[in-house]
Amino acid sequence: MQIEISTRHGGLDAAQQRYLHDKAEKLLKYFGRLMAIEVAVDQIKHAWEVEILVSAEHKHDFVAREVGSTPEAGMDACVHKIEQQLRRYKERVQRHKGDVTHGGSGLLASEEPPSPEVMGSDRDEV
């Protein structure tokens, strides 16, 4: 997985970049199939705007944007938003796994196949 941190205005020292990178890495705990994480930090007047773009498998993208007094505070708020999005997505994906048809017959597990008498009676009339 690729993590990219960029700054638009202002700069980050090595400790701040390490903090942002570590926080971004922890997102893998919530959803393991992440392809890339992009963190953009922008200094605006007396605040910091942090934006996270997360790309997951199968063309799903998650975005969060927050403003904080420091880059670390903005990152914490963004990570919280992304965690919620990833949890909801993972739950939705796992919930749909049980809806798969069984045996390729096109029937759900709760449905029963038609009885042979019903199928055979149509052929007799023709």
C-alpha cells in the first residue's frame, strides 16, 4: 500500500510527517484491501486543513476533510471520519456475502426447487 503526504502551503517537520504517516497506516486495521492513501495538508491563516483520500479495491474512494489548530489535530479528526466510512463499507460488503445463490440454480437458500410433477405436467400437454 502506498501512503503519500503532501503540503500545499506551509511545511511539516519530520516528526509531524511521521505522525501523519503512522496514523494513515493504522487505517489498514479497519479495512485490509486499501490500495493508496493520500494526505494533503494546507495551512490556512491560523489553522491547518487536512484532507485524506483513501482508495480501496474495486474503485471505491473515501474522502474526509477537517480543520484543526495543528496538523495532528486535523489528522485525528480526519482519521476518525475515514474509520467510520471504512467500517460502514466493510459491514455492507460482508452483509451481502450471504445473499449468494447456491449451486448456480438461481434460487436463494430459502426457496425450494419446483417439484418434478409440476415440471413434467407442462410437457404432457404439448
